[in-house]
Amino acid sequence: MNMRIATAQQMRETDRIAIQERGIPSTDLMERAAAALAEEVINLTGDWAGRVVCFCGPGNNGGDGVACARQLLEAGFEVRCVLVGSREKMTQDTRAMEAKLAAAGGKLETFQPDDSGFAAWCLEANVMVDALFGIGLNSDVRGDALIAVHMMNTCDIPVVSADIPSGVETDTGRVLGEAVYAARTVTFTLPKAGHYVGKGGLCTGQLTVADIGIPKDLVDGLDCPVCTVEAADVRLPRRPRDAHKGDFGRCAILGGSVGYTGAPVL
């Protein structure tokens, strides 16, 4: 089935309508997003409870990561959940998820990149969760976030990204400074162009599109002129087994010049 591709602005507006006009609690959407993330982590670990580190930003993408950490903790995983960014900038929903994590016996730690003990713990993890930025990033990754991206990219541990790999620009696939190279990405409601084009297509890994409870009529009402092409959409005529190249006509290609013959040859 073809999937329509949405822009970051369309997703923000759809979320706003669902929450403010349809009365769907934002924390309910966050819990469902976190459940999809946790399911992907469990799939990677083969249904056994291993060790997971969640890198979370202060925004709502980070809230998805905090909620995911709690759900994995409740499922028996050994989890460390780290806030990469300013605590003062935490959204209300992310604070709510921190409180639920604490009630479950977990903790949202402050990221301390110079802590050798934390780094050593991370190197023994089975999965890392990237919940730093999501679709709202519009400037180069820097500071502690850049260090966290380096940590995820320089160890041989699979990463699951929330919505889009941190550092990828949602609508273009452009890498903003540096981006996470995820093994798997769980995006919400609809895929975005950044999952497929530019360097974003290399960063996304295996993509899962999760339904988090946005009303179907809101999603169907989006004007998405671009959609994915699936294998079933490519239909080439079947040629007879005894066919010869001369049976199908001739084609002349006029193009190229000295030094620029690659396109017509291809």
C-alpha cells in the first residue's frame, strides 16, 4: 500500500488539532508513540530483557524517549534514561513522563559526557534509543547533543530513532551538522521526505510507521501530493521466454558531449 509523505508542518498542525480541537490528551499520544518505540527495541533484542540507554532531549520527542524508558523498565529491561539539554526547557508532557518514570523506579539523569562510568555502561548496552530532536530540528546539532550523536554513531550498538534520526532535516533529508545513523526508525502517523531523500535515507535504517491515535479523518484530509512507491506499483510487461532484442523495436539516444557521456550511456 502506498504511504503518503507528510511535511513537518502538516504533522505539527495535525497534532495540534487532535489535541486542542478533538480533545485527545497529548500524553496519550506520547504513550502510544513510546509503546511503538519500545516494541521495536524488544524486536531487536529478541524478546528478552537486555540493557538499553535512552538519549532524550527536553522537547516532546524526548518525552517519547522518557516514556519508552519507563515502559522498557516495566518490561524488565535494565534502563538508563539521559536528558541531553536544559532541564529548564523541558516541555510539560516530558515532565509528566519524567514523573511517571520516577514512580516506576527509574530516573531521568543529566547527561555527563565526561563520566567514564556512564560511557562504559553504554558500551555494554544492547540497544540505544535516539529521542533527541524529532521533526522540529532546523539548525546544526551542537554541544552535548552532538556528543550524544557521536556516542551513538561510534559504537557497534543498534540505535532506534524516534520519528526521524536526530540531525536529519525532516522535509529535505539534509544532515544538519551530524546525524544519527539508526538501525531502525519509528515514525508516527505518516512518513516524511527526510526518511527517503538526501542523506536522511541513509540514516533512517528500517522504517516503521506507527499509528498513535490521530483521528483517521484528519490524516486522510491532509494534502500530501507525494507518496511512496511500493514494489507492486512497478509493473513491467512480461516478455516471451524466446524473445530477441530485435523483437521490441529500436531506440536512438542523442545526448552528451565530450566528458559528459555518462547519462546517455546509462
